[in-house]
Amino acid sequence: MPRKPRPRRLINRYAQTRLYDVASGTYVSLDRLKELRSEGYEVVVREVETGRFVTEEVLRPGLDA
């Protein structure tokens, strides 16, 4: 049986540091991103200035719950 896809949360990164959760409409911390991943969300981080996806840069190895 195929796995059910995880819900996706888009996080916008502003000015190389600020992380904005589009779904909740709030700024979030790296700890909150870790919580979202442990809750089963697929976290996707996009740099607003360039439109580039930087998930791997932000969520370095070792952040996974």
C-alpha cells in the first residue's frame, strides 16, 4: 500500500534569517520547524528575494526529530 503524502508547510525566508510560516501567518523559529517536522509536516523553505528553495540550507542534518 502506498504511503500517504505528508502535508506540506511553506516557510518563506526573509533577509537570510527571518522565517515566516505562510499557513499560520507568523514568524517562526528553527525549533518550531523541528516541531512541524515531528508532527508529520514536510517543511519547505523558500528564499523570498531569489525564489530559490533553501530547505537543506536551513534544515541542516541533525535537526530531524
